[in-house]
Amino acid sequence: MRDTLYLGCKCYQKQTFILETELLAQLELKAKQQHTTLSELVNNLLKSEVNNDAIRS
């Protein structure tokens, strides 16, 4: 049986939830260090990946 975690009426696998929470915390810290919002940081990361993929193609 898998370890599960219930938040409200949603069910999560504990390991997946913990990894997602840790990733979010790291991204929030990086955004704070760069004096930007989490949203702006994620957008910049995604744009960077798109540009890298375009260069590789």
C-alpha cells in the first residue's frame, strides 16, 4: 500500500507531495534572493529552456 496524504478532499502520494513542496521552497528562496516573484522566476526559467531548445534545433 502506498503512503498517502489527504488535504481536504484531495489525496496525494506522500513522497510526490514532499518533493513538490521541497522544489517549491527552493524556487521561492531563489526568487527572494533575486528580488523577484515566484511567477517571474518560473517564467524566466521556462523562457530560458525554450530558447535553449530553439538553439539546439
